[in-house]
Amino acid sequence: MTKAELVAAIAGDAGITKAQGAKALDSYIANVTAELKKSGKLGLVGFGTLSVVKRKARTGRNPQTGETIQIKAKNVIKFKAGKALAEKV
């Protein structure tokens, strides 16, 4: 599903225009991003939990040359599905 398709679905379900649906989705994304930056964790009961996890630096391989390379440490977002979502999927 693309962002445009999601906006159309939100607009249809909520009975609002696509422009309002896009604004709502953009607001949701901005607020999720801000919360993950601030506290590193966001839980939506019945849906799941998003959390920021520190990935350690590690050694990898360039798939084209086979050469060993160093991959820097970085923060990544981890998603754990909630019970209700897992049962529905």
C-alpha cells in the first residue's frame, strides 16, 4: 500500500477529504517521530510497540567484491506487533 492509497483509505473510513486525511497522516507521522526521538518508545495498545534500539558496529562484506567493510553503529527502529494485531494477521 502506498501513502496515497493509505490517505484515500483514511479519508474514506473517516468521511473526510483526502487533503484532511493527508494532513492527519502527516501529523501522526510527525508525532510518532517526535516521541521516538524524545523517549525512544511508543506503544499503541492492540497494535504494537515501536522502539529505538542501538545497533552495534560490526564487520560486513561488500556483496560485489567480497571485501570486508566496517559498518558503523546506528539507531534503528524495532516494531513488535501487539497480540490483537498478531491474531488478526
